[in-house]
Amino acid sequence: MTDDSRSAVVGGALPAEPATAVAAGRPARRRWAVFAVLGLAVVVADQAAKALVTRSLAPGQSVDVVGDLVRIVFGQNSGALFGLFKDNAAMFGVVSIVVIGLIVAYHARSAASLYLTVTLGLLLGGAIGNMVDRLRLGYVVDFVDVGIGPTRFYTFNVADSAISLAILLPADPSGTSDTAAAPAELAGPAAAADADDWGDGLEPDDRPPGGDRPR
């Protein structure tokens, strides 16, 4: 320990945190804030819409919004997304918990991309919104019914819409990835080969001064 560092410890002063670490921490916090706020917004909008439907309509009752093209219907979905695999609400409720954990874990391990954060935030909110219904009611409240005459699309809700939007979003337009920001020494054998310009297995700093290039 140097005299300067020893005096700093004795005086009770701790070394300042590097500016790069502080700068890296701020975008990470902002990314988590966007992720959480977006997920919460989807859940609130989903649950508010479902509460309005269940208070206003009886199960199976419908109200026309745009003629017969768009209707609000109080549907009770005991299966998965878009009414698939009916009468398995409890099982899908448990699956939803696992999926939510995977979404959060993937966000924690992913590259710092606002685009990916938005996509995962939509998935998180949709998964939580439907999970709440399955665990609380034993079914998911679906209410948006679209179609022409007897030809109808699957009845869905706000949570389903958020999940579908996240799935349909194209790949990250910024083209960022984990490897794009990785240091050169972690980029693999190609980077090491570029550094070894003499082909002798040594880096420039390891060679003796004045040494000739091997032939």
C-alpha cells in the first residue's frame, strides 16, 4: 500500500468510484425502469379493461362496436392464448410463472438494447396479465371479437395483444448484439490471430527487443 492510499484509508476517505462504472450503471437502471414500467402499464390496462367488461356484461353477452365486424364479448378462456388447450387454466397459470421468470432472466443477461427491452416488457406485461386471471378466476377474460358474420377470429384481450405485438416485432433494427460490444480479447481466435502478426505465438510486448521476424 502506498503512502497516499494509506493516508486516504486512515483519514476515512474511500477512493472515488470510476466514472466509467457510474456511466454504465445509469443506462442499466434506465433500461430496467423502462422494462418494469412498460410491463406494469400492460398489466394495468389489461386488468382495467377486463374489469369493465365483467361489470358491464354477462358471460357470453356481446355488444357491437363496429357493426358485426368488431364486438365486445365476455368470454371465459380456460386454456392458453386464443382459446387453445381449454380447461387447463391452473396448469397454464404455473407455466406463466415460469415464463415470467425466464423473461426477467433473459432481460438481465441480454445486451443493452432499448428495442429488446420494449419487446420483453410487452411480453412480461402480457404474461402477468393473463396469469392473474388464471390464478384468481380459473380462466382468462377475453373480450375482443373480430370477424365477418360466422367467420370469427379468436377472441382476445389486451394481454394477448401485447404478447402478439412483441412476437411480431422485427429483429432489433440497431443490429446490436452481445458480441458487437465485446472487447477484442473476447472475440475469439480471429482476434488473437490478428494480434499475432509474426505467427510465432507471441504478442509484440513478449518478444525480445531487436528480435528479427521468424522466417
